[in-house]
Amino acid sequence: MAYIICEPCVDVMDTACVDVCPVDCIHTTEGENQLYINPDECIDCAACEPACPVDAISMQSDVPGEWESYIEINRKFFETFVKPETADEGTGETGKAAQGKQQGIPEEFVQIPEVPDSRLRAPYNILTMLLQPILGAFSAKFKARLEEMAGNTLVFSSAVSTGINSLVNLTLYPLLLFFIGLKGQSANLFTSEGNLMIFLGIIIAISEGIYRFKDEFNSTVDQPRYGAAFYGWFPSLIATPLLSGLRSALTVQREEERTTVPGSVLTEGEIYSDDLRERYRRYGMVNRVTELANHYEVEIEFPRWVPNSVAKEENELPDRMPDYAYEIQLSSPYVPGEPPAPESILTVQTQLDDPRFASVVGRTSSFPNGFTNIMPISGQPEDFQAIYRNKVLTIIVSKSGTCESLGLEPTVHYAKLKG
């Protein structure tokens, strides 16, 4: 149920509501004396209501009786309203801003970042993988930089290395404290003092591990940072700048040239509030299509957090969003007697089918029960592979031949061309 702009806006037309609207759904045209909210685009975020300086905006169900006529006025406006084209002839507005507006994303929120273009050279990649229990003790900044240089979480992962190091510390700290006590001749293996030192070491290791993973327990943190062990702080001060200085020697540029396909949009966390980013995820709007030498990579971020609401509290819903069910189809339009179509259609359809959410999803436009992404893919690909990890669905679509012939890593989902 959308919001309605009522009589106080007439002849005032303050645009504070337009500035805060995350989906650009507030419109007017030349000759009109007020603003209007498109009910098909409004996501019920309520950002506009407190922003209005004349209190002209209300939820449709809460419109005062004397202003109910504005519900019909709003409806009639959008019967004939035509949204301006994405590319404005007067300004020549195209590219990322045009793509973003086409999807209802304000221009300042649209960003297509660079794709990592390097990976660790051999044998540094193998060495890094083997040294994860030690490297996990270093600072979050060091590990994030090394993970980016590795270009593959199977080679190095901040979370995995920190977890392994924390497990190592469960043995290291008790032994360290025990030998300190043994050296001071106040403890040995068969005394209560020795057992106390071992127990104290275990408690310290567990407490430190919880602190290092504190971001995982914080629902407001979208990109967790995994801290250092107490003995890793000082080495990190030296190792972090050293790692940056050795980047060119440790990494190799990818041979394949990556280009971003026109029409794809990837939104980055640092330019969104958590609530806004999650709202776009629920509509499948956080995505990217990347063209490589012999295949396409499609990445779609799935929702991660349950939005705070009265319904969440009433139904005792968890903070983390459960995994969506998804179906992928790759089809090629075929007309008998006609040459093959120049492009195929990749369709990703999702649905939140967790029974705990049955009474919540679909009640408002801000929380749909799923989304559908339809993406054109040039050429006549034979098949695709897809893998779902950490709330990100990555789909590999071959340009020619099969995905198996590309030598890609094994996936959890595989399907032949449909249609």
C-alpha cells in the first residue's frame, strides 16, 4: 500500500521528499501544482513522510477523511503519466546513471567497481594456502589485502584463516601458560596449579576468538572484519605495508580481459545504508554481468538480513535471512524458418519458501516473496554452471562449447540449455 501526497503540498511542491526517496518514485509534470507518488514504484520505506515540511504525506490507509479525494487524484495522474526516458537528450545522460535510473536507483548510488584482475603467482599461492593457520593471526587489514591479492577464497580467506588460527590458539595458549608456570616452578603437569594454568589458557583463547569474530554476531555489519591474535598485532605493522610493496612480485595479471556488460549494475555496501542495500537485494537489484574471453559471469547478491519491523517481532523471526530457493533457465528465442537469434535469455527466479516467513512476505511491497531477473546474453551458449556461496549466486555462461570445456571449478548446480 503506497503513500499519498495530499492538499498541503498544493502550490508548495517542496522537493525534500524527492531527495530522500531511494527508488525515485515521486513525480510531477509541467503545469501540475503538486507532487505524486507512483504506487507501482513505491516500496513503503516511509522515508518521505518525515521529510515533508508541510506534513502532506500519509500512508493511503491513514489519509484523513477531508483529503481522501487525493487518492483518486493520485491514481488519475499516473493513468496518463509517462516517465521520462533514461537518456535525456538535453543532458546526454547515459551509462551508469541511466542504467541505475532504469532500475529505480538514484544516480549517486550507482557504481560499477573494478573486478579483481590479479592472482597470486605459483608457488606463493600454495605457500599462502598452507600458512593460513599462521597468517590468520595477522590484522584484519593485512588479511583483507592478502585475500584480494589471492583472487580466490580457496587460496586464502580471512574468515577461514582466522578460524583455523583461533583453533590453533586453543592449544598454543594453554601450553604457553603451562610452561611459564613450570619455569617459575609453581606448576607441573600433576598439580592443581598446572591444571589451573592450562584452564586459564583455554579461557583466554576462547575469549580472544569470540572477540575476533565479533562482527559475525553484529547484524548491522555487512562486511565482517576478522581481528588479529594478540601476538599478531606487532608483526602486522610491518607485514601490511611490506605486502603492498611486494604486490607486483607476488601477483600475476589475469590473461583474460574483463569488461562490464552494458545494463548491469553492482551496488557497493559503502554507499548504502544497510536497510537500503538489503531492500535492493530483495528485488535482485544488486547484480553484475561481466564478460570474459570465453564466457560470462553473472553475480546476484541475495538478501542477508531480515528487515526490522513489527512483523519481525510478532513472528519472532531471526536476524539472518534464510536461503532463497532459486531456478535458473537459459533459453534462446527460436522462430521456425528464421536464423538463430543474436542473443539468449538468462532468467533467474527466486522464492522465499521458509514457512517461518509465510505470514510476512508479500504483505508489503518492501518485502516481496522473491524476485525475477531477466538478462540478455549475447550469442548462442550451450550450457551454464552456477554456484551459491555466502548469499551470492554466481552463474557461468559459456560463449561457445560447454562449461566443462572451460576447466572451471566444480559447482553445486549444473543445467543444460533449456528452450
